[in-house]
Amino acid sequence: MLLGPDDPLPRRPSRIVVAGVSGSGKTTLARRAAARLGVPHVEIDALFHGPGWRPRPEFLADVERLVVREEWVTEWQYAAARPLLLARADLMVWLDLPVARTMTQVTVRTVTRRVGRVELWNGNREGPLLGVLHQPDHIIRWAWRTRHKYDGLPERVEAVRRARALPDLPVVRLRSHRDSRRWCDGPLAASTV
């Protein structure tokens, strides 16, 4: 079931995954949705990244502990975690913003974090900005390389749903931040009444 920003939700969601490419605003929307519902937001990057940007060995165990909870909102990231999240989610929100918008956002975010020496997860900070020139996995290069990652997302979700015999998972497709605000203040807010 593919919904737009103004379509009513079939029920009040308790477990939401927010999908989108790097820089689309997944975490911002996940926080906003969690606050609107009064449920916890768990930032999946904080579970994944250990010191020195190394993956935490306990990442999947942490995701397993997360998904058994009755209420949560998180980002739909990391191939190993996606099936676990999808199996328990009762709503997916897909931020499908234009490439120019996401690339601008990921670039501004990266520069702001680097210049401000913002600590992210487990002591990690953005690396030197010139890394974009020579590091293949620099976040800006990664965002560009994966910019079409979610093309055909509803069909992929439907295939997973059928393969796993999951109940119908509604997918809300939002194409702008205006759509996101409209959805949070409209259908999501209405679902909590």
C-alpha cells in the first residue's frame, strides 16, 4: 500500500522505519515522527558505528533488542539490519527527495559537522573535507554513488513482504520536506487521536 503525504494511515503506527538515501533527512524525520507519537527514536548509526568508525560487533544484537520493543522509530539502514527492522515495522516512510536536494543537504551537513568538530557516535567526527577527493567511501562520494538506491522501493518492500509472509506494510512516500511536515502534522498526528 503506497500512500502520499495527505493519505490517512490505516492505524496508529508503533514501529516506523524511515528509508531514504544519504542526506535525505531520515534522522530528522525519524525524530519528528517519534516525538509526534511519543515513542522512542533509536538512531541506527549510533548502534552501528563504534570508535574509529568501526562497526560495533554487537550491532545486530542491539537491533534484535530494538525490534522486539513495542514502540520505536529508526532509520532503515544497513543490509544486515533491514530484514530485522522490516519484519517488525508497521509503517515505512520513504523520503524520496530530488538528487540535487539530497546532495546539497549531505554536503552542507558534512561541512558543518567538520568545521564545528561535531562529535557523532562513539567519539567519531567527520574526517578532513579534502577526503572527498581521494577516499572512495567519503560520505559525499558515497551519497553520489548510492543516489538511486531506493528507486523502486515499494516493489522491493512488496517482494520482501511476500517472501516473509508479512502483513501489508504501508509505505508513505514523501517527496519534499514540505510533504514531511504536512504528513507529520496531518495523517500522523490524526493517527494518535
